[in-house]
Amino acid sequence: MKYKLGTMAVAAMMAASPVLADLVFPSMSYRTGPYAAGGIPFADGYADYFTMLNARDGGIGGVMTSVPECETAYNTEKGVECYESLKDTGGLVYQPLSTGITYQLIPKTTADDIPMHTMGYGRTSAKNGEVFTHTFNYPANYWNGASGAINYLLKENAGDLKGKKIALVYHNSAYGKEPIRTLTELGAKLGFELLEVPVDHPGQEQKSQWLQIRRDKPDYVIMYGWGVMNQVAVQEAANIRFPMENFIGIWWSGSENDVLAAGDAANGYKALTFHGVGKDFPVFADIQKYVVDAGKAAGAGDQIGTVLYNRGLYAAMLAAEAAKTAQGIHGVAQITPGQMRDGMEALEMTEEKMAALGLPNFGPSFKVSCQNHGGDGLVGVTQWDATAKTWSLISEFAATDKDLIDGLIAEDSAAYAAENNIEAGCK
């Protein structure tokens, strides 16, 4: 009821003040550099969703939106420069799409009272909103991904991984190292051996790593890669005849870019996800009508329904819903970044809401709170069909090891709070 009253207050305010500045959702994109193939479709999906809201709905709460873009080239220094240059736009939320940039921006956004959404990446312990007040990583994080992969393998092995050997092929960066602690703990708990196989940026040379895998004969390979590293890994796995059905990538290793180059050899490769695949959702008809056919698409309009376009659209949808929540809480249409933070912390996504948005069953239901900035951490598994050139969701969004992950988050966030003299608590 409070939300409805807030919405009515927004409408009343709009009648009194018909001219308002745009709601600004900055895009920290990378259309250039070694990871452009992944950055472009995400940025397109992000921009196209807001363009659709403007054309179809008149924006959000009666206020039009704008998406100023700044090119980071997936470079941490450029990313920080982009943030500083975009601050004057009044941006409501920043999505850096880079773990390296995220680590640098956590203290900056907190000091500036601006929220940051690191959806499925960044510092995992930012899920603890009592310490990381302005950083959100719903609906799932890297540690959920590690646990989700292991839970899937448990089901494939009748609940028993004792004596199994699992290799982690990872981007040798802060991003790629994120799951190591979780997988080490899970290995001790479940009795499997973890083999760590780092790959240096950008990952074009992996011969030695896959010769090691052929020699050590792991039962399964989990990959935390990005960009060309993924393509090379899938091809190298095929070259040593590693069974693709035993190869599982994190969600940043599960796009069309990662498998098409290997052709039929990639058939059966699997990847984790926290959102739906394909374009069989009503919202895409609206994207086609109001954006692509109207000549307003951020790109060529040919990426709709691809994994990373969908991820960018999903990020935009969550931002828009948080903005609506903030408008309802504060009774104003022209919200501030600080008010947007409140909307993100009060965000609740239900299946009913997603269906009304034209995205039925597109993502897991979740609820954010001060104590929980990361949602419920539900993870699904997809599989690549090389003949049809499509991804299919082969498992529902399932729970991960909450007790283990929450314990690691509490430990890591407490250390961060101590190092930075942060007094944890809710506003």
C-alpha cells in the first residue's frame, strides 16, 4: 500500500511540475579493447531498454531517461576517469562491468552517496550491505557461481564428488581468483580435489594449460574466463578431446562469442546463468517495435536475444525497477542518487512483476535488504547446441550453499570494515 501511495504522490507532483530533467543511467561501456565483443552487446541491451521505456511508457514515473556512455576499454584507470567525468550528469547508478574498476569505485561511490550495481561480478562480500552500503551485486555473485557449479555436479554424480578432480581454469586477475576460496572450502567439505590453472590476460595462448589438463585428467573443468580467453579454452579443450559436457563456464564464459568459433566441437559445453536465454519473451517484441524498427537501436539491432544483450537488458530492467521503487518510497519522480540507493535496497523482484514487464521466468525472484545486497544467489545452468546455435536452460534457478557463502562473506566484509575503519550497520 505504501508503494501505491508513493506512486500517487509522484503522479500528483508530475501534474504540478510537467518539466523535469531526465533520469540518468550512465553506461560505463567498452566497445573497444580486448573485451569489446562482450562489452558491445551488453551496452546495446542496456541502452535499448531505456530507449524502449521512453518511447513506450514516457520514461519512468513520467520522467524520461538518458544513458550517457563513457568508454572504459575494460581498463581500470579509464574506468575511474569515466566515473569522475560522468558524476556531473547526476547519474543514478553506475554499472562498471569490471571487477577491477569495481574495487576502485567502492570507496568513491560510498563517499559520493551514489549506488553501484555489480551484477554477477565485483567484490563478492559487497553482498553485506551493513558494510558496503552503496554497492549491490544481486541477483547472484561469483561465490554463488562456484557453489552452483558444484551443486550441479553433485546432482550429476548422485550427490557424491569424493575422489573427483575438478580443475579451475581462471583469468589471472582479481575476477578469476574470486572463486578459489569457495571451491577450496567446498573441496574440503565434499572430498574433491581442486586443480588451479591460471591463464594470463588476454588468454590467447593456453597450450601449456591444456597440456596440464590432459596430463592431470580432471573429471570436470570449471572456467572463470572473459573475452578471447573463453574461445581459446573451448577450442583447446576440443583439441585434447576433453568432453564438453564436463566443461562448465561461469556466466561470463557462456555467450555465443565463446562457442561459435569452435563450431561443432563446442557442442554440449555448459555455462552458469542468473537470467533467461533466447528472445522468446514479450519484451523483445516491444524492443523491436519501439527501438529497432524506429531506428533508435544502440547497435545494429542484430544482437537481440543473445546472452550478453539479454544481460544488459536485464541490468537496465533492474535499474528501472529500483528507480520506480525509489520514486514510491520518496514520493518524488525526480529522484537523487541517494534516493536511488534506497530504492535498490528495497527492491523486490517477483515472478508476477517480471511477467508484467514482459519477462516471465526470465530471472529468479529475490528481495534486497540492508543486510542482503546480493539477493538469494540462485543459479541456473545452460548448454550450447552447436547445430541449432542456441543456448538452452537445462536446470532451474537453484539455491547455492548459503551457510558456507554467508560465512565467507561475513569474514571478508569484517576484514574490509576493520581495514577501512567502517562502523557496520543499517541506515
